[in-house]
Amino acid sequence: MSTQDEAHRKAQETMRRLQHEVRTPISQIVGYSELLEEELEDRGQQDLAPDLQRIRHAAQRLLDLVDGKLRSSEDPGAPPLPDDDAPADALPEQAEPEVAGSEEARILVVDGDANQRELLERRFQRYGFAVETARDGVEALRCIDSGHPDLVMLEVLLPGMNGLEVLERLRRKWSRAELPVILATALETSDDVIEGLKRGANDYVTKPFDFPVVIARARTQLEVHRTARQLAGLAHQLEFRSAFIRQALGRDVSDDLLVEMAERPGALELGAQKRPAVAVVADVRGTRSLAAALPPAELSAVLSNVLGGLGEVVAHYEGTVDAVNGDSLVALFGLPLPRDDDLERAVACAVALQLEMDAINERSGRAQLPSVEIGVGVASGEVVVVGFGSGDQLRYKAVGEPLVWATGIEATGEGGEVWICDSSRRALGELAQVDQVREVALPPAGEPARVHRVLGVGGSQIISLRSVPAR
């Protein structure tokens, strides 16, 4: 930087400081006169109001002169300046908002001038705010760390660390919503304001303060702050309730289902009665031979890849993973909350599980792991959800014929196939595309039952197998 540029920069900084030091006491005269007018009005002692108004308008006139903004009365577009000899009722009145009750909000006023701090403190207190003050940036940061106010009124020009540096440090820890900051400046230039907004200020006001505007802007930022806290609280509650539901059920539950359950307080009262449900069981074929051929780490990698991918499919169809048992996955539809399309989604999910195996085996191939097949069985009926354990260790488990049947149906099929029970086939009607039917002995009694091989599902799901193993 050249000597001339450095001299120009120093001159600008000197003018900024001078403008601030001159404007600040004048703005205090305006502010105190307004405050006294309000207090006299509250007490019913308005005999001094005209003189206070003249003081206020004279100070404003002087401020205009300091800023070089005094406009000639010949300018038709300029509003006439108040005449010192004009009667009090001819002087323009500043519109004040009604004094509110307790705002239940804490404001930190940071200003290097003691009079300005006191003035702001008294003005904010009139509107029910709790006010704390700090004289510099270091004290302000200490107050914020110890008390965490709801809003900070921050002067730009402070002794030592300036307001913009304080703001930058605040934004490293708190967002705009978490801790609103309104910049206060006596400078007319916009450079500080622009820089402050870039660094994370929520708003700004200029001296002398138009206090109704200050209050309005403070209330706006506090409302945003309250809303942000409420949203954070709701998110925390939802996270807590979601964790509780997942822990209580002892299984994975989709986020959408968690939200629905959180809105229905009785959703966890699952053991009160029998409930309809659809069970989907997927089992990896040939795990015994894989266990004999592969090291334990590689076998674990294969099963993790398969079962993890299948779990994502279940979540996509808004089912609930009830259990993962070694080389098989059990999913439930209709629990903990029933829906009209549970069966349709369950069978579509079963078909999608087979289709997903192409992508799963492709991932295994890239990791130099062997490809595998799965068999899938689907059964519908009534289950009872029972609780076991107690207190914090209480868990829920669905028991009933659909889970047993789905396991038996899956075991009688081949890799790449989807088989469903007869009641599911009849309930789906024309929505189910089947090509084979046979009788099998289903556990636990080994009684014969009809099962159907599914090629696809219509209706709102519309999904089908690309190829079906020949039998």
C-alpha cells in the first residue's frame, strides 16, 4: 500500500471515529428527551412536554447539520424543520407502540458509552424486557457464555475488540436463529452494515434510534428465536420418542411410521388384541456350503451385503424389519400401525427383494465375493404382539401363524422365487400375477396348504420379476 493510500485510509478512519463521537451524544439528547416525555406522560405531568419536544427537535436539527443534511426550506420536497417558536401541539409527534407487558426475553446491550448503555437499558425495560449491559467486546462474550441472552444489541465501534469481531466470534458458536444480533451504529455509511450482515448480523439500527422501529425489529428477531427454539424442542422430542419406540419394539421402524406413531399415543398398546399382519421372510440359499468354502470374514461380508440391501427395500415399501436371524430377514406389514394396502405392499416388497439381488450381487462381485440367491415367502393372518422384560428393558414381539407360515413357504421354494399363502392370493384377487400353485405341509402341524408362485403385482405397485426360474 502506497503512502498516499495509507494516509487516505487513516483519514477515513479518523472521520468515522469523529462522526461516531459527535453523533453519539446528540443521539443521547434525543433519546433522553423521548424517555422523559414518556415518563412524564405516564405520570400525567405533561407541562414540560413542549420544552422537551423543542430540545429533541433542536438536537435532531443539530444532527442534520453535523451530517451535512440540512436542506433549504426552498426545496419543495423537503419537510419543514420544526420552528423553535411553534406551539407544542404543532410539533410532529413520534408514534410510540403501546408499552407491552413482560416480554419474557433477555437482551444484552453492548456499548462503550455509559450513557448510551443506560439509555437503552431504560428504554427496553419500559417494554418489559430484562436487560443486561456490557461495556466492551470481552465483557459481552463473557456475559453471553454465562447467561446466553435471547438477543444482543451490539454497537459496531467498541473499545478494543470492535463489534464486527465480536459478531464473528459469536457466529462460530451460535447461528442467527440461536442468538439474534442487531447491530447499532452512529455512522451513516453502509460499509459497516454490509460487513456486519455478511458476518451474520440479523438486523441493524442507526443512531439516533427511532425506538418504535428498534422495538419492532427486536420483537421480530425474538419471535424468530422463539420459533427456532420451539422447532429444536420438537425435533428433540421426536428424536427421543423415535428412539423409545425403536427400543420398545426391538426392531427398525421407518421414519414416516415413527412420525405417525408419535401422533397416536395408543400405538404402542399392541398386546391388547389380535391384529392382522403380513409377514415376509427372505432367506439366503446355500449358506452351509458358503460357510464351508469361505473364511468367516468373507461370509460375514456376503451376508451383511445381502441383508443390508434387503432391509433398504423393506424400508422403501414402509415395512418393519422384525428380525435378522443369521442368513434370513423377517419383515412385517401392518404393525405397529395397519394400513389398507399392507398386503399389496408386502407382496410387491417380496418381488422387489428378488429384483434387488442383481444389484446386491453386483456389489459382491466388485468386492470379489460370490453371488447368492434368496427365497421369499409371504403369509397373512392374525398375530399377537406380546411384551417381554420389564421397565426400561421392555420389548415387544409379534407371534402368530403368519410368521411361521412365511418361513415354511419360503423354505419350500427355490432361489429367485416368491411364494405366497392361499389367503393372501385370494385377498389380492386380480392384483396378483401367479403361474403355479401347489400343496405344501406348513408348520407347526404339518397340515397341507395351497401356496402360489408370484410373478408380479398390479394395482398401485405394478412390479414384476424380469425372469422366473424354470421348474
